[in-house]
Amino acid sequence: MTSLIVSASLPTTLSLLLAEGDKVTHADHTVIVFFVEIVLMLVIGRLLGELMLRIRQPEVLGQLIAGVVIGPTVFGNLWPAAHHLIFPESVELKKMIEGLSQLGILMLLLLAGMETDFAIVRRRKRMAFFSSVFGIVVPFACGLVLGELLPDWLLPAPDKRLLTSLFLATALSISSIKIVAMVIMEVDFMRRNIGQLILASAIIDDTIGWIIVAIISGLAAEGVLNLKGVGFTVAGTLIFLTVSFTFGRALITQTIRWINDNLQIEFSVLSVVLVLMCVMAVGTDLLGVHTVLGAFIAGILVGQAPMMTDHIREQLRGVIVALFAPVFFAVAGLSVDLTILRDWNKLELAVGLILIASLGKLVGCYVGGRFGGLTSREAIALAVGMNARGTTEVIVATIGLSIGVLTKDFYTLIVVMAVTTTMLMPPMLRWALARIPATGAEKERLEREEAEANDFVPHLERLLIAADEGECGQLAALLGGLFVGTRKIMATVIDLAPQKQKNSAQPVLRASIEDRVKWSMEVAVANEARRRRKSSDEEETSAPPAQLNARESEEQASVAILQEIKNGYDMVFVGLEDALAQNGQDTGAFSSSIEQLVREFKGALAIAVAREETEAGERVTGMNILVPTTGTSYSRRAVEVAVAIAKGCNCGVTALNVSPPLDEALFARRSSKSLRPGRELLKDIEALGKREGVPITTVVKVNRAPEPSILRQIKKGKHNLVVLGANVRPGDGVFFGHSVKVLLQKTPVSLLVVSS
């Protein structure tokens, strides 16, 4: 009986297993085809992107053309069977590709937001406002008129013509930040006034355009155009933007900082950025607007966070450029079927769309530029630059196709228009910009920025000030605060007050390390403000205020500092009561804590060594800095640090060069030859001081041993701070060289040793 039951049930069991096997096989086949499609998109997209770059066209055009090549237009016509095999009509497969493509849209908008620099908009706000308003209004009006004149067969739903018209108007009025920025950087106009104005106008265009796209998408999702829905969508968008740029900005900054400083997992900041992007995208979707707005605003806020260093930006950008951008634009190209242009009516529509889009943008931006005060040549360059659609237009068209306000044929026409205007823009913009030479204050600013390109201090992004309650700590806090206030960068302060002072029955009546840093920062900011008021340089702009984060630590100094520097710093100001070894005054040797920091930290380390007790106010008002320089890279860094500190306390710097005598300079009458190299070297230091508004006094001495000349200059010039550049020499211990050792032994005033 049992055997009969088993034999009877065996076929059923086998059939079930076979059915499950078919499902597994089908699932495996879908996954394999999915990966084949991704590989094809990446390889063809990147290769054609390389080709576009070689012919001086945007890389994304190659990625978009890759989609056309592997789509129905080329691959589908040349080899239909293979095309159907790789791109089958599978709902599951299309959903998988669509999901990756939608994530690609959000990632691209996140990157666009991160690369949006509203400081440029603030610098050119009047001109950018007029250029953007006219550059949006004129093509938007053209788009509305064209939408009303379109034939019914080109519309997905003739009864919803207004939505299609609004979407078309938005597509014609929006510009591509990425394409504009790429061409401006290629022709080296990013720092030119007209280049910044074009970019600022594109930023405003994009911001307004994405808000409009998001709102129209929300209306299209409802299916009807009603005042209640419009009111809710607009009000929700305004509330979202207001909260994002007030409370949201501070919250995101604090969140990123906390994640970076407290989590030890790799790429934690990247993870939190992606989470914020998704959360804000979902938030805008719940408000009834498209997810792209949330991703774009998230990118803007994340990009403005002080913790977002160039290194983190490049990590995120690498993922987007290497994977999501090629896949998204290839998918967008797959939906393009250029065979429709065989129809003469559709070809006429494509040409008309290109002409209307181009003329609307050119006329609007030219008129806006002239209203904003631009010359005719500048207005032409602005209009040409704003005529690039590229990536932005393709994203807009993809959204329109997905929400049902565009047909596939209409989508193809818009993509053709985007590609055409984008390919025409780079050569035209190069021609227009070449006719605008730099003059006056702009020329001086460009020369200054070129001179600063290889400097150390301008590229610092994050600074750590670690100090205890000793005199060295107070000096490090003071000098670090002046430096931060001058450079307006983000800084973290660690108060390393000894445990015995914290628990002392009689508290120490002096300012805390944090208070000392804040006070010196305020002094530096006030001095900078006074200097700017006296300056007539209209090109000078104010940077955002310094960001200060403070904490206390009762751990051993070296342990606390080494733990903190893992969070990523470019430079550390350190002041410890035991900076020197027990007999350091006699031997010129640093303590084991400082030596450990020098060995472990790869950035610049500024070690404060205080020789006298002086009140902060007296030290600042009477600061007299001497910086010996030898022409080496590390002594140059010390000069830059000294100049930044002097700028903060509104004092001057004496730059001293001590050169050995030339072989033939055995007599006094020939000593001028020995002085010549030092004088040539100090000309560069004088130029640095002039750029920073710091008076530089140069002194050149000839001596086989530099230390005696430095000590004599300290006494003669009544200097109270010496900034020394140092570099670790090979050996078992930490050794900065003979000069540093001698000066640590014999210098009667405070020192700041800048180790690189």
C-alpha cells in the first residue's frame, strides 16, 4: 500500500521539481541577460564617451549615442535576432533596468546638486538674475505656444495637452549645468567673470527648472489639473525648500560630521549621503512632486557641508560616472528610434524644435544679459553657453516619457534636439569666449589665483587644534584661531587639560582652549573685515565663516590626538605642556608624544613652543613674526603659515634668508654676489605678502652657519615669535635637522615649528 502511494506521488513530485527548475532556469536567464545588457552599456558607452572627448565633445553624448547604437535604430535594424535576444520583451527585465535607471537619475541629480556653487550666484546675483529670468521666460513661452500647435497624433492624450505643453516649455527653457561647466573648464574660463556668470545663470535655470519639472510631474500623476492639487503641490514644495535650506542644512552638516567622527566603518560618509538622498527623494514624492527635486536639494545641502572634502566628492563621483551615468544614458538612448525621421513631417518637427529651442534661449539670454549690464560680446557668450541642454534635457524627457506626458516619438524628437544643441554649443562658446579678454581687476585676480595654485595654505580644508592648559597649549590655541579665522575653514578643537587641573580645588582662572580659539578667530575676522573695507578691489569676495567644533578629552594627549586625526585633517596645531623632552631646553629634543604624532600624522604639523607667559591681547597686538626661509618646500610652508597668522593679527612678517658665501666671495667687495640668490628668493615671499595684504620685511644674510644670524635677527628685530619650517630627517628617531635643534636650545622667544 505504501509503495503504491509512493509510486503514485512520484510523478507529481517530479513535475513540481521540474516546474521549480524551470523557474530557477528562467530567473537565472533573466539575471544573465540583465548583466549582459549592463556590460554592453558600460563598454559601448565608455568607448564612445572616449571618442567624444577626443573630438572635444561632452562624454555624456557618447553614452547617449551608445544607447542609440545598441537600440532599435542601429543594432535592431542590422541584427534583429541578436537584438531581441539581448533586449527581449520581458517585463521582469525591463523593471530591473528601469529600477537601475531611476536610481541613476537620482544619483545624477545628487551629483549636479553637489557641484552647484551658490557662492558664484551670490557674486553675480544681479546679472545672473536677469539672464536666468529672461533665459527661462522666453523659451518657456515658445514652448507653450508650440505645445498648443502640435498635432494630436504626437500627443499621448490630446485632452491633456496643457500638461504636455508645460512639460515641453520646461524642457526648452532648462540648461545643463554639467555640459556648461565642462566646456567652461575646458576653455579655462571657470574663474573668468563671464564663465562664472554663465555657470551662475545655469545654476538658477536648473534649480527653477527642476522645481517646475517636479511640480508638473506631480500634477500629471494626479491625472487632472485642479487648483486644489496645484495649491498643495506648490505649498508643499515651498515648505520643503524652506525647511531644507534652514533647519535641514544644519541637521545634515551635523549628521555628516557625527558620522565621520564617530563611526569606524569604511565609506561611512558616502553611505549617509546616499541615505539622505533617498530619504529626501521619498519626502518630495510624498508631497506630490517628483523624486528628482529631493535628490537635487540633497546634493546642494550635502555639497555645502564642511565635511564634504574633495576626496569624498571624488569617491561618490567615481561611482556615478563609472556606473550609473553610462547605464542611465544608454537606457535613455535605447528609447530613441531615429527611424521615425524617415517621415518628412517628423523631420520637419525635429528641425523646428531645434530652431525654436535655440532661438528662444539665445534671444532670452542675450536680452537678459544686456539688461544685467553685460557688453554685447559678453551677452552673446552667455546666450551661447546657456543653449546647451545635454544631460538635463535627456533626464527631463525620460521623466516625461515615464509619467505619460510624452509619446515615444515626441521623446525622440526632444532627445535629438538636446543632442544637436549640445554638440553645437562647445565650438560656438569657444569662439565667443575667445573674443572677451581679461582686463583690470579681473586680470589681477586671475594672476593672483594662478600664483596661489601651487601654494599649501589655500588648499587646506580641515584643521585640528589640540592643546592643553599649559603655555604651549595657550599659544597653539591663539595661533590656530588666528589661522582659522583668516582662512575661514572648518576646525576642531580638543581641550587636553590635564586631569590634575580639572580636579584641582582651586580652579585655574584663565580662558579655556575653546574660548581662546574663538577669541582669536574673532580678532582675525574683525581684522579681515577692516582690511576689506579699505580695499577697493571689487573682485574680492567674502568666504563663508569658519566652522568650529570643540570637545574635551581626559585621555593621554598623544592617544586622544591620534584617535582624532583618523577622522581626516590636513593640518594640526598642537600645544602640549611637555612638548619638549625633560631636558629639551638643553638638548633641543621633542617629547615622545610629539615624536609619535610626527611619525603617525601624514599632514602638516604646527608645534607650538612657548618661552614666556603673555596675555593673549598683549601677544596679538604686539606680535612680531620672524620666519627663516631657505627656498625648500617645507620652509615655504612655514612662510605661508606665518603670513596667514600675521594676516589674522594685522601685523607684519620679517622673512630672513641666510645663504652660505660663494666660493669666490672671500672678500667683502664680492659679498653682493652671495646676497643675490637670497634676494631673488625673497621676491616670491614679497609677492605672497602683497597678495595677502601682509607687509613683508626681507633680510638677507651671508653666513656659513645660519643659526647665529637667526639669533642675532631675533634680538635686533625684537621678534617674539619665530615660525620654522622643518622636515623629518632619516634616522632612528625624529630629527628635524641641526638648525631646528640649535634654535630650540637657544631661541629666547616662542616658536612654531611647522613640520611637513
